[in-house]
Amino acid sequence: MNQNRHLLIIGFVWPEPNSSAAGGRMMQLISLFQKQGYEITFASPAQDSDFMVDLSRFDVVKQTIHLNCSSFDVFVKELNPSIVLFDRFMVEEQFGWRVAENCPDALRILDTEDLHCLRTARQKAFKEKRIFETTDLLVEEVAKREIASILRCDLSLMISEYEMELLATTFKIDSALLCYLPLLLELNVIPDLEKLPSFEERTDFVFIGNFLHEPNWNAVQYLKETIWPLIKKQLPEAVLNVYGAYPSQKVLQLHNSKQGFLILGRAENANEVVENARVVLAPLRFGAGIKGKLLEAMQCGTPSVTTSIGAESMQGGLNWNGFVEDTPEFFAEKAVQLYQDKDLWLQAQKNGLEIIKQRYLRVLYEDGFATQIEFLVSNIKQHRLNNFMGELLQHHTLRSTKYMSKWIEEKNKV
């Protein structure tokens, strides 16, 4: 057993669990590693934010670091972590070579959050009004960067089975480099449907999502222009409450109380908002990963209507917590049905509960994850010998990125 149990997390931003699923995911990872006995330091070059979590309350040391600065080399060498976790591939690009150079024996883990190249390629195809093909990924610059990062790391954490399959088939990534670890829920969050607000006690539709995330902004535009008028035609008294952190002026301008389309900004308590709504709407037209807002809906016993992109990799072979529809007419029709039909609504609610129990409980994954981490820490040399392409990329990146970064550092001194 490895005696040095210190984990360094290098964050793209400071965790904001109340602003996005990514923030909640990071806190889940912290908890998993703490259960394995790791002391944790969380470092980031990001500015502090008003909504960042107080890491000290979770026994995590907070450390501000700088891009393109050799002060990081001194810091990481002194810390000497046994594991370094990079929060998204852009962070690994910036700091991975420095970690490899100063702490060569540290296990390097990449938390992908979702495949950025998939989200980017789908968004591009959508804007070009054509169907996304997996071959689009092969010409995507982000894909070249992201796949290189996955290969350079010893393990990449994936939240979507579809993305795991994509990496194996399209990019020929060895399964030994990947770990399926979806968003995780504690046993105590399994909803007791009897104690939640009833069908009759709930009212309104709701959309919730961070507006810094382009798929969310696009979904709200789609609701406003296309789907909501179809719902409103059948339910004249209906109201859609749109919540999300960081709404820009263009988002706020969509507010129209006469149309029952209300832009309400950041939710003080997202669970409360979703629990009191009757139906969640999430017409996502591009994106990747799995959707925290839809898992949150299941936790709150709130049925949802989404698209195949929204539901991707979330339900396995189980029935959805509502409906999955890709055409606006069917989407609106199913939303109205769910809103009005109590029996349909109750069945959808039960489906969501079953998805949580079978696919998202922490107890289903934590032991296997701990075993995989221990094995890699103990067998890191052989693991890297088996990943020649990763070693090759590390060799060249260490040189090219290193000298580019040093040039920037020198330039900044002038």
C-alpha cells in the first residue's frame, strides 16, 4: 500500500456545486478520495467567485497557482502528491508536463466532465444545420488536443457510457486508461415519493441550468421561440420558470410575464424549485456527458421531457422519467400530457426512482474505483509501459509545451 496519500486537484475553476453539475461532481470526487484516506489540496489559477464552496469546511487545502510560471514547479515538488487530478483537459495541457517533470511517479488522472470535442462537434453540426457524424470528431482540433490529453494521463474518468464507447471505437483508446464514474448520489437522497409534494400540490413547468454553458442557452432560446408557444396554445394558463446561474442580458431579455415565460436567474435552492414544479423541460439540441439537471429532477420526483441528447447514457435499458422527444410538436404534446395526466406522471416519477437506484448510487461504484486507484498507484511503471502512445506524447509535449510556457514566462517579465 502506498504510504504517501496526498492528492493534488488542479481545478479549471473553484468548485461551485450550487451553480453547475460540474461543481457537484468535483465535490463527489473529493469525498471519494477522502474516504480512501487521501489528504487533498485543491489548486487553481482561477479568480475567486462569490459562489465558490468554502473548501476548508471540507478539510481541503486551497492554493492559488499561476499559469506559465515556474512557481508551480516549486509548489508541486514540495507538495510531492502521490496522485494529481486534472479538472478537464485544458488544465492538463497547462500543468501536466510540469507535474510529469517534477513528480514523475505521481499517478495522473484526468476528469473529463464530458468530452469537449463531442460537444463542440455537435454544436458545429447544429449551427451548420446538418446531422452530426462521428467522423466530424476526426477533423476537430479540440479532439486532437483532448485525445492527446487522455493518452498522456494514466486514467481518465468518464461520466457517459456513450463517450466510453466513442473513445474505444473511434479513437481506439485502451479500456485500461478509462474509468466509468457517473454522477454519484448518496443513499440518503433516494426520494421517498410519499413525502414529496404531490401531483396536485405542484404547479408550473421549470427549466434549470447554468447559462455559461452554451447548450443551456440554446435550449432556452428553443423553448421561447418554438416549444413554449405550442405548449401555451394547449395550456393557456401555463407558466415556465427558467432558472440558471450567470444569466446574461440576452437571457434576461427573454422574460415575458404575459406569455408565462419567466427568467428568474439563480435559484437560491434548486431542489426546492424543482420539487415544487410539476414537469422539467430540457430540450437540449447539442451537448455531451450526462445531465445533472435531469438527475436532479429524478431526485425531486419531478418527471421530465428531454431530447435524445439530453437523455444520452442516462437510463441504460430502463424507462425514462417522462418522455424523450426530438421534434418540437411531439415534445410539446408529451409535456402537456405529463402535466395533465396524473397516472402518467406518477409512473414517470417511479421510473426516475428506479434509474437512481440502479445507475447513480455511490455505493455501486466507490469500492471498484478505490480498487482501481490502488492498483494503478502500485503498478504505475508497468501501466505506463503498456501505454506507449501516451509516453510518446508525454515525451514530445514535455518539450514543446515546456518551451512555449517558458517563453511566455520570460515574455511576462519584460
